[in-house]
Amino acid sequence: KGRNRIERYTRDLTFQANERMTLEHELRRAIERGELSLHYQPKMCLQSGNLVGAEALIRWRHPVFGDIPPDRFIPLAEDSGLILQIGDWVLQEACRQMREWQRQHAPFGPLSVNLSGSQLSQPQLAERIANTLSDFGLDACYLQLEITEGFIMTQAEEALGVLHELKSLGLQLAIDDFGTGYSSLSYLKRLPLDQVKIDQSFVRDVLSDPNDAAIVRTILALAK
């Protein structure tokens, strides 16, 4: 490689490359074969114990490889562009499920769906989401979109316009993984947010680590 630099080949490199190509190929067929599903994590109020919402979490069960965790296939979907197709499916399936719940139960709060940076960059995103809500007869207030802090901070001005368009539909907006994306407070105050989700790296040890407790208290005060 020059400059007194040597690189050594290992079999792991070929294995990783082959595994990536195989997963990408299988992921392209996963939607057609019905291998993707949504699991729903309830959101509970710590004061009342009531159910106040839920979050849709995507899962992939492959007939040969078994359960493939999201942290393996979501980055692959983003790099390959498949995240747009998967994101559309998630939104459709989540709205269908929410409508089904409303037919059977009393409303319990919004259903959260994660939105990737690639989806936020799609043209006419707000119009497409409005059409999806209309197709399922779902009020916008029962849908919450979660956007990662990292994307918002790297696409500041572009993201701000899109978020205001989405907010104008009447749905809720949440910022995910808060505290990990080098937030600019002067920019943060301009975001039309309803909720701030503190990253689990701070929450996990909040009872045992005084530094984590101080950070969480500060974020709560900032959110209020």
C-alpha cells in the first residue's frame, strides 16, 4: 500500500462480504414472502400505570437463518435503499393494526413508527402519509413518528421544513436516541416536537450512576 503500510487478507473479509450479499438478497424477498412482522411494545404511564401508547418494532424471521435482529438488517436496508420499501410497509401495517385495535378497544394513545433519514428525504412525504391515514380512516393524532437525533442534526435545515410539514397533518413527532447526536440547543428549540426519547445509555443506569441521573434530570427539564 506504500508509506511502509501492509494490509493482510483474512478469510473473515470474504465471509463478511458473502454474508452481506446473501442477507441483502434475502431481504429483497422478505416482504414478498411475508417474513417481516411488527411487534408492539406498550408505553405505560409510571404514575397511573395506564397504557398511553405503543411502539411498532420490526422483526425478521427467516425460514433458514431464523430470527435476524434489526441491528443487522436495518443498516443493510439503509445502505441498499431497501429501507424505503420496508418503511412504506411498516407504516401501512402499523396503521392497519391501529385501526383494528380501535374497532375492538377504546383508544389508548398514539402508535409510534420509526422514520429513517432516507424516508424523510422522499418527495411528497407528508402527502403520502396523509393518504395512508385516509386509506385506513385513522385520525392523525393516533400516529407518532420517531426520528433519530443524529439525522436531524446532520440535515438541519432540510429536516426542519419536512418536520413542520408532517406536524401540520396533526400527527405527533418524537426525537429518538436523544443525547447522542450532538444537539444544537439553538436548533432544537425550533423543532416542532411532542416528545423527547432519552437514549437508553443514560436511562439504563439512572438509579446507580449519579452522572446518568444528572443528565436525565437535565433533559427532562429541557423537554418541559
